[in-house]
Amino acid sequence: MDSIILVDLNDKEIGHCSKCDAHSSGKLHRAFSIFIYSGSKMLLQKRAAHKYHSGGLWANACCSHPRLGELLETALHRRLQDELGIDCKVEKLFDFIYFQKYSDNMFEYEFDHVYAGSYRGSISSNPDEIEEIRWVEFADLKKELLESPEKFAAWFLIAAPRVIGMLESSNKRQNGPEK
């Protein structure tokens, strides 16, 4: 099993352990989330039902952990290929830390690096990772997040509103003011 990177609150590497150990003991570790968009639509994935946490919930296009000794940039593109069969340029947006307790022995405590990339090509989702994918207009997604938060993964509820706001602001700058 691959080792993942344990970090302090400043994302400084302080050790490593198995993914299972990190999640069963609630150790803070490095992670990443990739948001894929096309114009004013965002790609969502419904996590495979058999996933050990958050199965059947909607989340961003791709998320995972860099392996011990692996550059974050390498891990981003590896997981885009593994989960969606795609690759594209991604840009760093922000970082955040979150903690979620799922049970007495299942936690997410992650220093999450958030990236976004524009993509318009075909997608071949990995059924071991993803149950379903869909493109959603930003406005419709914001409404869903308000009305049905229980359908979304914990980290997505934290990151998605900020990502949408950043992408909408970027679109306005690129396209000029509305008339």
C-alpha cells in the first residue's frame, strides 16, 4: 500500500503512514482536490458506492493524496488519468484544512490543495472510483448545495462555493461586464 504524507498545520512534511492508518486515526495529511470546468459548468463525480467513506455522494471531478516521494504536480495528473481518463492544465486556487468524523475509526483530516482546470474533451470515468459524472451549471450547483447539502461530500461543501466564486469572477474579467 502506498504511503501518504503527514503534515503540520503549515503543510510541512512531518512523517508518513498508510492511507488506511491516516484515516482510521485522524492524522493530518496532504491531499488535493481538482475542479474541472467548461465555461460556466462544473464536472461532478458521484463517488462509487463501495468507497470506504463518502460513497454515493457527489464531489469535485477528482481528489486524492500525493504518495510519499511524489511531487504534488505529478499526483494531480496521475489521478486525473486514473479517475477520469483525462489530462489538462490545472492551476492552484487555494488551500484549506478540514476535519470530518465519519465513525469512531474513520476520519478525514486533510490539508487540501485545491486546483481547477478547463476541459472540453471526452471523459472515461473509472468505475472503481466513480459511479456517475455530470456537468452542472454554476447557478444550479449553488442551488443544490443550499437545498440538498447531504448529497455532497464534506470537503466539496467547503471548497465548491469558493471555487465557483473564483471561476465566476474570472469569467466576468475575461468576458467583460454584463450588458
